[in-house]
Amino acid sequence: MKKTLLVALGALVPAFALAQEVTLRLVSAFPENQYYVKRTLDWIEKVNREGKGLAQIHFIGGPKAIPTFEVGNAVKTGVVDMALTTGAYYTNLMPEADALKLAEVSATEQRKNGAFELINRIWAEKANMAYLARVVEFTPFHLYLNRKIDKPDLTGLKIRITPVYRDFFQTLGAAVMTTAPGEVYTALERGVIDGYGWPIHALFDLNWQEKTKYRVDPGFYNAEVSLVANLDKWKALPAKARDYLNRQAIEYEGQNDFWKSYNQNEAKRQAEAGIQTITFDAATSRAYVEKAKEVGWAGAIKASPQYGPQLKKLLAK
Ligand code: 173
């Protein structure tokens, strides 16, 4: 009897000693071979090294673990605790998610002007999420094509999209098809699509340069990739662990200037890989970018008459 009690106590002691250390499970909506994931894994390593006894993050995997467009719901329902994803991948939960691509003020500025707070209010209400940090910005999206155009008219072209590009490309006359990043290479190879929307970077991560002839310049919008967490899990964390993870997430976000030089280099690599640029005259280019913005905000406000205008006030210039 006594011995059993001692054994039971012995088993409990280490559990007590470690009771403060929490582990969160994180999934990526982007394929594992994307640089976004490598960068995040480096960050996780640092979080885990410095957070011994306090907080740890366990990386579960990419879209093979949870499909790209289901990651948002997995966070909302607590199937996973955290995700690396973008708003366009969880518009099924809340149309507002896609508005972050329209930001013209930096993440740092968003923390100062109330946008970050507003985003968190909406994300909590609509998707049971805490919006922790934006880890990609200063990155335009582009239209990539395998057929040449001489003006912004996509009539007769089939273009791969996500919600990011839908309204804009449709306005330009395109027929559109939504796919996760993981399906683009095959779609290009089979000639199912004539082009796709994608940031200025990360073509090479997925080998799309092999199947891409042209990039249309200029780019438009501001690619957003963020860390989000299940709100119940986040709130239930010991305050020390939550503060620690918050600090680490802010530090990750603080490195976003990195993308500026990275993107320049990616454009250079594309040219070296033989991807030609399609450009328009100055007035047409200006109208193209303006159109993207106009159509983007019109869509955001239509989808969310309540929050669209508030987001515009704080995110647009
Ligand atoms: O094109 C996409 O899959 C997309 O919407 C996106 C958004 C942010 C970063 C990279 C891609």
C-alpha cells in the first residue's frame, strides 16, 4: 500500500515540475517545401530553445497534414492550436480575412494605429482566432502567364486564383479556377490553366519557373502571411507563456524588412530563369494597380458592410 503510494507520487512529481510548460501544435497552410515554412521552423527552433520549461511549439506539417483551405477551420475548432496561413485561405470562415492583402500601412504601423486591435476583435468574433503576427509583407502579387498579352485584358484565359485575385482577374475578363498552391504545378503542366496569381517570390520553392513564361508587371496588393492561434487555447495559456509567445511572434514580425531584398533577388532569379516581363505604358500600369485596389476594397466592403469600411480606414492610404 505504502509502496504503491510512493510510486504514484514519484510519477506525479515530474509532471508537477513541468506543469508550467505548454506545447502548442502548429500547422502550415503552405507546402512544406516553401521557404515560409523553413523560416517558421527556424523561428520555432528559437522559440523552443529559449522557452524551455515555459512554452514549446510542435510543428505538425503542411497541407498533407491538413489541406490548405481547411487550416482555418482547424484553428477555429481547436483541432490545431496555431497556424501559418493567409487570409485568402480561410474566407470560408470570414470574408474579412482577405482584406489584409489590401494593407498599405506596415504591420508595425498597424500595431500603433488600432488596425491590429480591430483585426483581433474581428478574428475573435468570427473565427475564434487570435491574430498573433504578420510575417510576410512588403511583397506584391503578380499575374504570371504562359500566353502573351499586350493590354490588361484576360478574356479567353483561364487563370488559377485564390480569393486574393478573384474579383480583380474576373474584372479583367479571366475565367478563374481556385486551387491550393500544391496543385498549380500540375495544372500548368497539363495546360489546364494559362496563368496564375502569386507573390513576386516563392516560385522557385515549388518549381513553377519550369512552367512559367511571363510575369506581368507591375504587381499589386501586399501579400500577407500570418501566425494565428485558437482563441480558447490562447486565452487559457498561463500568462507567462502567452506573453513569451507574443514577444517571439512580434520579434518574427519585426524581421519583415527581410522581404524587400529577398523580393528583389527573386525577381532577378526569375529573369535568369528565362521568365520575361510583360509591361504596359505608364498610364495603363497606373490604372491596372488602381483597378486592383478599387475592386479589392469594393469586394471587402460588399462582403462585410460592418467591418470592411473600418478596415479600409485603418489599412488603406
Ligand atoms: O496565391 C495564393 O495561394 C495566395 O493567396 C497567397 C497569399 C499569400 C502568400 C502567398 C500566396
